[in-house]
Amino acid sequence: MYAACVQLVSVPGDTEVSLDAASHIELMVQQRLNRMPLQYIVNSWDFHRISVKLVPPVFIPRPETEVAFYVLIFCPVLLVFIILLNLQFVNESVVFTVCYKFAKILLLL
């Protein structure tokens, strides 16, 4: 379906590419043409301020997974404030402030 003919010997500016580098680039292009995810080709991807080493069959972290991660971290905090509100240990303005700041954090992701 796809025809890939990659023959790299040099790049503009008189910078030569070694044969090892050229063969590595050719391999990466071929993997991408075979529809391998980019994350597997580059062997790492950033997730929640860390770089994750990725090789098949490791799941690839997605942006929506990172949002779910933040929700799982902050939901227990919100739940505690709602329980404290119901027990009348805190007032409504405290819960509103916490929820507002939580929403701002999620919007910054």
C-alpha cells in the first residue's frame, strides 16, 4: 500500500549522516508506515511530569488518562469537604472555594 524508499546519505549544509543513523531512520520510517504508534517508535512518552519508557505491549498514556489521574487524586479531597459540610464542620464557602480551585486546576491541564 505504501512505498517507502529512504536513502539518506547527507543532509543540507554539508552535514553527513552515518550509515548507522541512516539505517535507523529508515527503520523508524518503515515502522511508522506499518502504522506502529509513534510512542513505541521513539520508545518513551511524557505522562504526568515523568517520561515513561514504552515498548509493546505497554499501554500508551493518553491525555484523557492524565485528566482521569488528576480527578482520582482530587476527588477524595472534594469528598472529604462535602462530608465535613454535611456534618457542619465547614461552611459552604469553603467547599465552593475548594471546588472552584479544583476546576481551575483541571482547566490548566
